[in-house]
Amino acid sequence: MASGVVHSPKKSGDGTMQSYDKLTVKEVSASGTQTPNSVWGTAGTTSAVTCTVLNGLTYSNLSYIQWQLDSKIISEQGLTLNKNHEIVKFTLAEKVRTATNITSIISFTHSQDAVGNLQCIAMYSTGHEIKTPSSNLNLITLTSNSELILITPTDGAAVTFSTWAQSKPSTTNVQSKSGIQQEIIQSTAENTTVNGDGILFKESIKFFSSGSTPATVETREDLFKKKYWYNYTINSGLPSELVISGKIFVIGQTFVDTSTKWTKVGGRTTLTAYFTASDTSSVTVTWQQKGAEGIWQDLRTGGYHNIRSKINDRGVLNANLIIDKIMESDITTYKARIEMSGFEVTTDLITLKAVSANVPVVKDPVFEGKSAFFHVAITVGPKPLIVKLVHEQSGKEVQINLSSMTSSPFEVNHVLKDVFSCDDGSYYFKITFETGLHYKTSKVKLAVKRMCRPLTTPPNTVLTEEKLAGSSNYKLKVTCADDDPTYVIMRFDRTEATCDTKTGKWDRTDLTPCCRTIAPTDD
């Protein structure tokens, strides 16, 4: 209908046309109006939609105005159901009437339920129906693809934040606790097809450690799962401001007790590495050994056992590599490769070293009542804490005073005084190192010999002692005392006596004397 001013003629008393009245004609939409057609708001905020329709049509009057949400009638109390059959509450204001129009205002609180197509319908007495242009009710939302972010000291992780709104957010901002840094790696905005309205804005942000969290720690007490937080905000300071918060956990820190592990060939040992994780379900630990050519090899063969503990309340696990029987080829360097939650971390190196000690033989023979000298040189190994000399046959142990021990290499001496036959046998050193390693040296033999009782020197003789080659035995040999040729051996079959040092007995004790020869006379 067009608008304008119409002048209407007016008759005077004598019947002539003398003046005119003004009639104002206003343009009114026959189909009605509904504004706004796109309604956006954050959860908890309130919006209103206004519907204006004609009071009547040709030969008909307005019967009523009805509101519908997705074709479901909104009752006079403002109640209806959405597409998911959830109750939505509206508030209907008193209608406002003018000479030509009636206006109805409906308001609601934005929520996940209060979304859809809202339409005003006018019904007239002739049965004619007018549906105004509808309004799309939309909720401004901010979501992320991850509520919990896991990063390591060396690797970050990206999170995508999605905003559905009428337009791109005027501002975006991310804050995090000290120790965490972030950077925007991608931002995109695309039209959505939901109700044919709005855009979907996505922003990907990568979070990573600022460097204050080292990959390895100096003590096991420093090892725990570190927790941080972040806030991502859109439209800061505006009514449409939204904030989403999340947690960041730094995992993958590692610790090893020692860079050098002392052991012994033929022994059994355990290597241990500690690390932090979020849970155990995604954790895989592979121990690696450095080969002869410097190539790292996974340990998956027999003789090696990979055991992982449960996670404790600090988020710490330990991985143990048990080597049942150490061979020479096992004396090398090791590390643990840990895979978890899409990350891979590697522990510090642990070098396995074998203790080596040299025990020289005891000088033989050692006779009863004399002293035996024992010596051990630790050519490769840590500092010994306790050293004991052990007699294998009796089990007797003598702890050695280490005050005079030399270093580089560590050398220990011990003198066993006044030995007797009961001290005969095998001896070894039992060493306890400061690292806790227990080590037994090779054995040496102590042969305690017995001296035979001194023999009485026969008349006119001299006894000379001689050692027997290839034996600890010795013998006594008889010679005549003087150079006077008149002295002669009386019994040549009894000029030597041999001492058996095992028994301490002579093979004979009746050595011959020397006698003077007397020249015959004529008488």
C-alpha cells in the first residue's frame, strides 16, 4: 500500500466547494514484519523478536497472533518444545495496537535448547493466514577439540578453538600460566549451513613449554607431572564475551639414578629409568643397547626383561631392564625410548661397566709361624667401601683396614701373620663398593708348609740345607767338618735327609758321622 497525503473537498453553506481536509495514508506491509531475522547471543543473555502485522484485511479482522518454534506452537504461557523435544521457555509481552497494526514482542534466554526457526503467524476472521519472515535463533558457542592438553619439554601440542557466531570474533586472546608459551598456527572462517546463518571461525593454537621445564631432572624428587592452565577468550569486554578454560600437563620428563652402573661379568643387574606420564594405557617402553659399531639396537631377545611399574600419584613410572647373566657384550651403553600419547622421549644414557680386580698369587711356600702377604688391585671399578679376605674352607672373614688403600687403581694389602696348617687353602677378597655392588675376586691358593724338627749334627760334620727344585721340600746334606783328609764319611748311604714340608717329617734322621782315619803302623 502506498503512502502520501490526500486532500478532500469540503462544501460551504451555499453549496460551493471552499476548503479541503488532509488525509494521511501510511504504507503498511501486507505480509507483516519480523525483526531481527538473525538473533545471536551467549548462554544466559536475553534477546527479543518483534512481529508487526495488520489489524485487518479486506472484509476481515485479525483473530490472533501465534508464535511457533520450528513449526511447534508456543503456548500463551510461553512454553514449547524444540526439535529435540526439550522444553523451551519464552516470555510474551502485551501486544501493542495502533490504528493500522498490532505488534507482538517475544523474548527468551539464550541456551543450547533455545535455538531454531522462530516465526510469527497472523490469523484473520476470513481464515486468511499471514506468516512473517522468520527469525533464526542461534547460540554463540565456543568449543575446543581437547579439554586436556599434553605436552613434553621438547614437543608441544595444538588445540583448535571453534566459534559459531553471526560474525568473526572481534578479538581472540589466550592466556596461560607462567612456564607455558603459545602461538597461533592457523585461523579460518567459513559460512555455516546450520539454519543458513552465521560463520564458523576456527583458530588453532600450539602450546609448548617455555624452557623452564627441562627434559631431564637432577633428582627423583624433582620428577612429577606438572600441571598448568590456559584461558581462551573471544570478544573481550563485549556482551558476547566467552571464555573457555583448560588444563595443560607437561609429561615426558625423565631421570636415571646414575650415568654409570657398575656390575660384574656373569652377574645379574637392573637398569632403571623414571619418567612422567598422564596414564599407563598409551605407554610403551623399549630399551636400547649400543652395539659394537655404535648402532643402537632394540633389546627384545632372551635374557632381558623389560618391567614397567604402575603410575603413582605424582604421575611417575619407572621402567626396569633386568639382565639375567651379564656377558662381555653387555658391557656397553643403554637408554630407554618411551612412547606415550603421541610423543617420544629418550632417557639419559646409562653406561654399564664391569668391575675388574687382580689378585696375584701368594708366594710359595709359607711356613708355619711365618706371615702370608695378600694383595688386590681394583683396576676398573668404583671406590670400595668394605674389603674382606675370606678363607674358603673355613668361611673365616677378616675385614681389612682401608686407611692405607691407594687410589687409581685402588690397591689393598693384607698380611696374615703366624699362619698354621689350618690356614692352608683358598682365599679371595669380598668387596662391597660405595655403589652397593658386591664383588668376589678370583681365588688364590695359600700352601702352608711345615718345617721339620732340627736334626742333631753328627760328630765331625757340617749340615748344609738345600732347596729341592720344583718342590717346597728341602734337604740336609752331610759334609765332614774339617778339610783334614783324615776325616771321612762313615756311611755314604746316610749323607742326606729330605724334609717333607707337607707332613713336617724327615725321610731319615740317622745321618752319618765323619771319622778320622788312622794310618797303620808297623807294630
